[in-house]
Amino acid sequence: MDIMIESVLVKELRRQWSWSQDQLAIAAGLSLRTVQRIEKKGICSLESSQALAAVFELKVASLQIDKVKELGDLGVRRGQRWGVFGKLWAFAQSPIPYS
């Protein structure tokens, strides 16, 4: 079963540890192609997410995206690509909390 994880977070953690994608793959026991796919699409198996969480000394849940957070993450990605327009788009797409 595939799950969605925070690909932006995985990239940032890898960079903070000063690792290449290949070094992360070796440390996590994954293939280079799997790490590339995770960082690009944010989709991986539960086993891959467990391996990444173990390498970064995190809980698996801290890497996963829930449905509400997914919209915000998409907005962050669009904001990085398209600046202010992307952030405005993400804001317009975010769910409105009801009081």
C-alpha cells in the first residue's frame, strides 16, 4: 500500500544531513530510484517511510501527509515554484475552518 509523505521535508532533511540522494538510499536500505521517486512525487510504501523515519530519527507519522495538510503542502510547492501567485492559489484552495 502506497502512502503520501512530505517530499519537501525529506529533501530538506537530506540536505541538512549533507547527503546526496545516493547516500540517503544506502543509509535507508532503499534504491536510488526509490529515493528519487519519493522526493519527486511524495509517494512510497509503508516500509520505505519506516526506513526514512529511522534514518532521520523521526516517527513515521511525522513524514506522512493527512488530507487537510495535503492541500497546504501543495500550496507550499506551488509557492516555491510560482512565488506570490502560488501562495495566493494555495490560500484560495485551503479549506475554511468552521467555528
